[in-house]
Amino acid sequence: MNNPFSQFSKIRSWFSVRKISLFWYRFYRRVFIVLFVCVSIFGVWYWYYNLYRYSWTEGAKKTFLDSYAQETDFKDAVFEKAVSNARERQSQYEKGASLEHDYFRLDKLPEETK
């Protein structure tokens, strides 16, 4: 009878913890450089793909253009409200400050007003 785990023991001897740790200590810098290069290449490809190879469906284009037109249309009511608010503040500034109640008036004492 053939042992099904005999192949596993051969593979296990190739990948022992000692061999893997020695490989890591010898080549960890190269592994990180290869990893960095791979991530950089993927990032450049993804950037290029999204920048130059984009594609919109007709429905997405129409939705975008409609929402863009709604956002950029001139809103007369809001503008007129802002202008009237600015004119009102300007007129209040030009009138100046007026004291209706002079709390520091010393000609009449509070007891005498009763």
C-alpha cells in the first residue's frame, strides 16, 4: 500500500523552518525591493488606467451633466437675498451706533426714578 503522505514529507524537507529563516536573512532586502517595485508598477498602471482609459456610459454622462448644470445654474433668489442683506448692513453701518439707554448717566439716581 502506497502512503499518500510520502510526497508531503518530501516537500516538508525542502521547506523546513531553518531553511526558510536562512533564506529570509540572506535575501530580505531583495524581497522588499521586489515588493516595492511591484507595488510601484501597479500604482503607475492604476493611475494611467484611471487617467487615460476611463469610459463613461451614456447614462452616467447624462446624469453627470444634469447634476453639473443644476449645481452651476445662477440662483437669483439666493443672490438677491445676499445683496439685500449686504445693503441692510451697510445702511446700519452708515447710521452709526446710537445709545437708547445710557446706563452711565449720573444725573438721576435709580432711587429717584421710582
